[in-house]
Amino acid sequence: MLKICSLIFAIVLLTIGIISFQKRLWKDNGRLIFYSLNPLILTSLDPVTDELINVFLPDNMEIESVAGRGTWLASKISLAGTRTWITKSLEWHLAIVNLYHYDDLSFWDKLRYYYHKRTSVLKSINLVDTGLVTLQKTTDGVELYQLTPHWYLKGQDWFASTEIIKQGLAVSLVNTTSISGLGARGARMLESMGIRVRQLSSTSDNLKKCRIYVSPQTAKLSGFLQINKAFGCEEVLDEKQELDIKIELGQDIAKLLFG
């Protein structure tokens, strides 16, 4: 009886382990990026190079949220909404694709992270010391930090994935909505991954849902899978695209950002 109970227990543990492994978020050699709150810290690990970076954001830095819910301080955003809303807000404000909260990572994700951490040299960066934020003072005399445009250039060094860069993907981005700057925001996110934005344009098509045109071969690459996960577009297979990808941004993306 004891042997049977032990066998059943082992089978249950094995089943739980397999299910947990299948649910892991970090499934390829792309860069893992996650955040923790209070203080707000971005952790970026490239498993190909074992580059490990912690970026510390100031508590009084303004973060523009999604869904039209205004701006929040880094120290207060944890009180303002759900973790999903916070993650999406950070992704679009900081132009970082596939960002996770540390608690969203599975056991296997964390195990792999700590495995790479053993052989990595941690580089800690205080954003205030970089010149990538500027200090502004409100009419009430409150000092607030805001990102400078240089953040989006430096982000390619800290958040681009070596694995994705090697895939040589290029994207043409089309803003079909009347929202000015929507395409530029999408382009910044793509470039932070290490993907080249070949062309940025706009039309008056005003699509209800964004569409992404990709060849069947490119659709299998991890770089494309990360793009489509971030934008959530309707996928259209097109042999002519080869390594090029075309994204048409629609009302769904505008609604996500601006409510």
C-alpha cells in the first residue's frame, strides 16, 4: 500500500511539474525582462550573452498609463489598477515588448533565470544618473522626472534580444487610425526588441482590429511570436513577405492606449 501511495504521489508531482513547464513564459533564447514594484526596477537578462541589467526608476517619475487613465508616479502605480493594466502601461510608456511582473514568472522561468544569474555580472543602473530622464517642476513646486527621447535609443542596448537581432526581421508599420503618433509608439516598441522598422506610414482605412502580414516561414520565428503577442493582431499569411512583416494598426490598439 505504501509503495502504491508513493507511486501515486510521484505521478501527481510529475503531472504538476509538466503542466507548470508548459505554462512557462520564457520559452526561447529571447531576452527575459521583468519588473518589481516599490521601488520600480526593470531586470533584463539576455541568455545568449548572459548580460544582466537592473534599471532603477525614480519614485517620482511619471508613467503614462493605458486605457486613458492618465499619468501616475512610479511609486503609486501599484495602487492604481490590476497587474495586467500596470504591465501594459509600462510596456507602452517605456517601449518594452513582453514585459512581465516577477510574480507572473513560473517556477521554471525563475529557475532558469537564477541559473543564468550565477554566471552573469550584474550591472545596476540608476536612471537618474544616466541623463535619460529630466527633472520638471509643476506649478505647485512638485518635482517630477520624465523620460527624454534618448531613453528610446538607449533601450535598444538594454532590452534588445540578441536572438531576435540575429533573425534579421524588418517591419513596415501602418497607422490606419486618426490617432497621431500611434505608429511612432509602435515603432519604438519594435526597435527596443532589436527589430528594424523599414517604413512608417499612415492611411485612412481606420481598421477595427490591427492586422499583421507575415510569411508562413517567418511566422515560426520567436521574434514574430513576440511581436504578435505584444500587438495581438489578426494574422494574415502571405508568402511574398519573406522576412518582412507588415503591421496595420487599428482602433483596438488606439483603444488600448487611450481608452
